[in-house]
Amino acid sequence: MDITLSRVNRIEGIIEVPADKSITHRAVILSSIAEGMSVVKNYLPSDDCLRTIEAFRLMGVDIKQDSGSLIIEGRGLSLNKPKRAIYAGNSGTTARLMSGILAGQNFESILTGDESLSKRPMERVIKPLTMMGAGFEAKDFHLPMTIIGALNLRGIHYKSAKSSAQVKSAVLFAGLYANGITSYSEPFKSRDHSEKMLRAFGADIEVAGNKVSISKAKKLNPQNITVAGDISSAAFFIAAALLVPDSCLTIKNVGINPTRDGFIECVKKMGADITFENVRDICGEPVADIIVRYSPLKAFNIDSKIVPRMIDEIPIYALLASRAEGTTKITGALELRVKESDRISAIASQFKKIGVEIEELEDGFIICGNSKREIQGGIVDSFSDHRIAMTLAVAALIAKDALSIKDASCVNISFPNFYEVLKTVCH
Ligand code: S3P
């Protein structure tokens, strides 16, 4: 499906964004390997999370979807051998987090993915999980991949060169099955939803700065979880309200975990008028209602230190940078080259098409901000990447002429009703 969007006069209203994708994956995974019934309220029923749900159903876990909640009958740490390959679709989180669980099973399994996921690197999980004693067969470290589970995994101390919540989670999940203590450390702290949730499910886990250690588990206890709204989805609406004159938008119930709030921190440094109201805690995750008003912006550079706290928001940050006063340099974001698309090349090529002055770097961009030079209309490509599609949709709201986005339905990966919600706030 292609979609055509046009300039709007203002963004106004009160909305809620869908539940957090990262937290939903983890809630499904840990509930499935706990002993007994867990309930996950306000889960995200997007394509990516459905892949994780299907994976556990295939391994004998009873998961019911009931009026906005998941009811999961966890069957303990040992799962049934799946009768066919586990299809992770477009979801890197499913593939990498599941690898950690499958590494500790008493069977061989096969993980497959769509065209995009089959190009993404799996060596990052294969390496530590092999050190722990699991076996892997994967041509050039890509899917399809066979995982030879081992009942006698051993704990390792893994120092990751990259900050990656997916690698961290795979190692910690395998650590539940491994003798002794398993630890993981990384240069800058990546999102910590796994650590928080593992503790809630009763795992013996310790966090010291950027290092996390976990002991072998006898069992996990089922939980009732309510998932907060996804800050990565909220970022597109925050950007829309910042860019369209006279806008004022309230986004309710957004997760503001400090390992995920780099985008808010940086846009505030750009001069954004953003306030938090009703700050509270939902299942150990900080949540707030976010109020955002149209704001003239100035350039603010980002580098490797902050990138892990806003990795998924860099495409939409780049759009804000193009409307800010001054030149923005974004570096330390090499990881964007191996996301759902090569996001550095996707952003640079599509932004050039709509009249943005942008230079592609190996690990980021240099963007010449110019709020006076209008965004041009035309036809742009999402490269079937949900976050590229949503970034271009926000660009359309301030474009001179209509902008058509190719393969716009890929928003289903993380935000199934994105265009409907957008329509309700466009005036
Ligand atoms: C995720 C971690 C991040 C992020 C992805 C979701 C997660 O990936 O980009 O969208 O849920 O753990 P990396 O861990 O590869 O940085």
C-alpha cells in the first residue's frame, strides 16, 4: 500500500500511542517460561510482537488474546520442540532474544525471517551463545539459522564491544539456563527492560553500572504486567507537533525509562517545549503524559554516547535537524546500517529527494538545517522500514506539495494504526 499525505495547518489533540514493542516482546518471553498464568495488559499486537507470540505457541505455550490482554499459561523453562521452523518475520528482537532461550533447550530448532531480517547480522548473538555451549549453523551468520540447544550451558563473562539490548537480553536469557553466573557488560547502557522484568519474575540478577550478572534459575514466577506506551512511537507525534506551527499535543501514558529518553533530552536541547505531567510508575517502568508545543529549533549534535538511548529515534531526529537553525552532526550511529533497512542510506537518499541538504557519513549524517527552505512533495520510498515510513509521513505534514510514500503499510511492524491516529490530530 502506498499513501499520500499533505501539509496540515496544526497538530492538536490528546492521543495515546500503542504499547511498547520492546516491553511486549519481553513480557511474552518471560511469561512463557514462567510456571503458571501471567496476564499482559495493554500489549502491542503489532506484526513484530505477533511473531514472538507465535514462536511460543509453536513450542506448546497456551497464549490467548483477550480484549486487549494476553493470557499466557507459562510452561516453565523447558519448552516443546517446535514442529516447524520458527518464523521471526521482520523482527530482529524476536530472532535475537529467542536465540538466548533456544540455546538452553533440549532440542534443535530453526529460526527464519523475511528478506530484510535474513540480511541482518546474527554473529552478535551466535558468538556469546556459542561460548556458553550452544551450537549454531548459519551461513555467513545470517538467517535461516539452526540452533542446537544444550542442557549444560555454562556461565560466561561477556564484554560486548557494542551497546545492544538485544545481545544483552539473549545472553541474560541464556544465563537463566547456564551453570554458575553469567555476566554481560557494554560501553554505554542500552535499554534495561530485560533486567527489570527478569527481577520482577524472580530471577537472581544484579546490575552494577553497565554490567549485569544473572544466576541459573530453578523457575520463574508468573506476573501481571501492564505495558507502558512506546516512546519510540510517541517520537513521531512529538516531532509533528514541534514542526507544524500553532500545534499543541498531549500524548498520554508514554514510557520515559532513562535508558530510552535520549530523544527527549536532545530535542529539549534543540529548544523544544516539552513538559511531563502525571509522572508515575507502571510495573517498574516510569511513565508520563507528554505535552508538546510547536517550537523553533536550533541544531544540537549527537554522538556515540547518547545513540544507544535514542537508536530508533535517529531517523525522526534527522528530520527535526533539517528544520533547525544551524548544522547538525550525527555520529556514532553505524548500527543504523543494519536495522530493518540501511537507515543511513535510506534517510540520506529520501531526504535529498525532498530538498534537504544532507551529507551521508559512514556512521551518521551532516544535516544543514534550514527552516525557510521548504520540504518538497513527490514520491519517496520507505524501503519497507516502519520508522522510515513514519519519518517521511511527518515530513509530508510540512511539505509544499503532496508526498507519496511507497510501501507505507510497513508501519504495522510497530504502530498498526499510525495513519488513523495521525488523522485525528491533523487540522
Ligand atoms: C531493541 C533493541 C534495539 C532497538 C530495537 C529493539 C530491543 O536494538 O533498535 O528496535 O527491544 O531490545 P539493538 O539492541 O540491536 O541496538
